Amino acid sequence: MDKRTFLKVSAITTAGIIANPFVACDNAATGEKKDDKKTSGLFELPKLDYEFNALEPHIDARTMEIHHDKHHAGYVRKLNKALEGSSFAGQELTAILAGLSGDDSETGVRNNGGGHYNHSLFWKVMAPNAGGEPEGKLSDAMNAAFGNYEDFQSKFVTEAKSVFGSGWAWLCVGDDDKLFITSTPNQDNPLMKKVAEQPGTPILGIDVWEHAYYLKYKNMRGDYVNNFFNLINWKQVSENYDKVS
């Protein structure tokens, strides 16, 4: 990892954009809370900042419960297992992801480390009574990159709908400090600089695996993606941007 990328990744982690992956007591610096249902091993499942039903009607409570307590918890559990005896053991999550080479021997760490990071970010960039449009520096950067908010929204929706099978769509900051939209398959993300088609630092992401929406939306991924904009916590996304730009 080059110095510029390291500084960006370190800043986003320190800011608490993703939940602290290490088993520890409450962290006053980031406002993170120790999870009552932590997994055994190095990494733990982050606690949500809101109740399972808080994002209704856009995401239903049952989907949130299964998504967080089953899917995300499974990634954490399997990540801890995959790290046993691995050269990545003892490293911070962002360093693990940046250091992946794409070799088949890393599949367990790649899939589950990505799953842990991606979901930890996903929970943070949504909030009850959210939506609207970004303001300030982020708004200016989005206008510079995409023309205006409506054009950003159109491009982001198209990217999310176009993911074949399971994956994620992202708004990222590149090494040139400019915003870009991209997508990744499975649980990959743009921090995986040797794996991702377009590396960068994610500040917003949407999960388009079927488990994220199927109970409510069935096969209508487009409706789920459109409704996601009613949940985006632009205050958090702006903070994410400020830390890496």
C-alpha cells in the first residue's frame, strides 16, 4: 500500500466510519459501543445505531434482523476462522483488504473480510428519517464529478441495478481526491487495490445481494435501489468524505 492510500484508509478507520473490528471496550474516540453479541476471536459484529424496524417502510425489520444477526455475523465468524494461522492474522481490517493479492488461497479472508467491512459501512450510511441531498464540500465534489445531484443519483442507480448477481455499488474517493461510482462482485470492495477494477476509498455503498431486499422486494431490485435514497445518511457520508479528501 502506498503512503497516500495508507493515510486515507487510516483516516477513515480512525473516524469510526466502519465499526471497530477488534474486540474491545467502549471506544470514546469513535463513539463505538461494545456489542453484546460479539463473536469469538479478533473481530466482532458491530451493534446497529438503530432498531431493526427503524428503516421501515423502505427496509423491513425482519430483513434487517436476518441481514445483521445472521449474514453479517456469519462473515465475522468465518473471517476469524480464516485468519487462524494466516499471514494476515493480527492486522487491522483495512490493511488486510488492501494487502490481498487475489490468490485463491486468500478466498476465505477476501470473502469474509470484505463482507465484514462492507456491511459495517452499509449500516452507518443509512439512518431513520434520512434522505434528502448532500450539502457543503460533498455536494460541491459531487457536482464537479457528476454534473449535479440528479445525475449522480441516475448513475448510482444504474450501477447498482447493473450488478450481475450479487455485489455492491459504491461512491468512492480516488487517489486523485475525485469522486467516482463503481461496483464490485460478491463481497469485494474498492479497498482491495490488487483486486478491484477501480481502487479507491468507499464513502457510500449499497448491498445488492438478494438477502438485502428479497423478503420485501422479491425480484424488484430496482425498487429497493430507488428507495435506498430515502435512507442515505448524508451527514455520515459527508463525514466520510471529509476524512479522506
